[in-house]
Amino acid sequence: MRSVAVIVQPGFAPFEFGLACEAFGLDRSDDGIPNFDFRIVAPDPGAVASNLGFSINIADGLDAAADVDVLVLAPIPRSQWDRVDERVLDVVRAAHARGAWLLSVCSGSFVLAAAGVLDGRRATTHWRYADTMARMHPRIEVDADVLYVQSGNIITSAGTAAGLDACLHLLRQELGPELANRIARRMVVAPQRDGGQAQFIASPIPVDSSLSLAPVTEWMLQNLDAELSVDRLAARAHMSPRTFARRFKADLGATPAAWLARQRLLHAQRLLEQTDLGLDRIAAECGFGSAAVLRQNFARTMGLTPTAYRARFSCVAGTASPGLPEAISA
């Protein structure tokens, strides 16, 4: 990954556009992070108006994106969703055909959808627009509940800050966890929010702090290798199973089972990156029971086998291979 282009169209959202600039356009060579050939392009070079009443001057046309390794689609106004500039669609299709990364932020996913590259794939966008995308593009499996989705070499993200999570996810795959963490630290953000995390939570702060589920979730994280049924967790929270399940979903944006599965996968990622433990041992420590179950869950969610993930991201000397293994299509 050496070159990145972000396509800006009239009515673009400045914040989401700025995320791409922040993630890929800054010089961080003093931190040992390679610089990218970063390009900002537009269908019609010159002054391009934002949705906030000011314009930016863009020198390069779409031809400057013809050979980039990553193509980023900034959000576009709702009025453009059903009539995306054909010149932009041609650039997207060409990038997809040559195997480049495609990354959309918020409603930028409507550009990918209009180009047809999301057909038959799972994707996301801002939760407010998910139903519209599903109606306009019925061949796309639209998931309104997640921060971002990777399907092969295409990454779609939800609104606003979720775009930064998607950018860091891509940087993590291309540069490895150590450099991605350095970039996140420079940004003063969490290095990795799980893509499966909910876009929003119904009750982010319990009205009664005594009802907080934090003690239970902390205990779950310390006992990932145990059998953690809803009945057992509810008893620990001094609630009925039905009440516990309802409160858990409201407070954390996921069912107990889905939240637990994500935490187990995150722990497996850490062990694959930071240790040389065998898969059977990792599976046992993370609560998967066997290496076969770990492989199945890991590959389905991450798009890589555990072995391939370790080869790409291991921080332990002698365990990483020089090549980049092929991802499993999501």
C-alpha cells in the first residue's frame, strides 16, 4: 500500500473528508511510519463546495486516481444517491477490477453501491440511511448495527467517527498492529474498535449507577475460558435471565452472546499477535473449546484463518512470515 486517493464531490462533508486526510495524508515518518502518496481528486478540478457553505480548491481530476492502491469515497449528499457521477463510478469499477482497496465513509457507500461492487456483499452505512440503501440496492446485505464491514478488499463504514475506525482497520492490515497503534496514539484515539460494535447504544449511561453491568462484564472478560450462560450471568447480576438479557442489549448494544463472542475473538487476536501459543491453547483460553471452533469463528468474522492472521500481524520474532496471506471473502 503506497498510494491513496480520496474522491471529493460537491456537497461533501468536511469532517468525514478530514478523516481520510488525517489517516493517510499526514507525514508521520518521525515515528517510523511510511508516508503515502496521498491525492485528493474531484470529477471537475477547481473549487468544490462542501455542505457547510465553504469550498476547497482541488487541483487533480479523477485520472490521478487511476493507479492508486486505496480509493476512499467521501460522503455525498442525499440528492446524489440515485444519480452518482458516471465518471466516478467508472473510477470505482476500475479500481475494484485491479484489486485496489475501496473504503467508504458514511454515505460514501452509496457510490460503491451505485457502481455495483457491493452486489452480493454485506455492507454498512450510517444507520439513518440503511433502510434507504436496502430499498435502493436489494442485492446488498445492509447491516445497520455495526461500525464497519470488510468484504474482501471493500470496507464500508458507518457515520462520522466510524470512518476513522475503518481507516485504522485498513492500516492495521497493511502496516501491522504496531504501526497502526502508533498512528492511533498520535490521533489520541483507541487503536482498535471492533467492527461488530454497535453504531449506537440505547442507554449508554444507566440512570441508576447501582444497576450498572460493569462488574458483570469485567468478570466476563476475566473468565472468557468459562461457560458463560445467560442464566449464570443473570444470577451474578442478581436479575432474572429475561431482565438481564434485555438490560444487557440496552446498555451495551448487543446480546450477551454476541458481545461475548466479540470479546473472545479480540482476545484471540491479542494472543495470536503477542504470543507463540498453539491454537489449541488459544482456543481454550478464549473459550472456544477447540482449535477447529476457533478457526471457524475467526475466519467467518475476520476473513482470515488464525494462522494467516498470525503470519501477518505477529509481534513475536520468528512467527511472522514476510508475505501477506490472502483474505477469505466475507
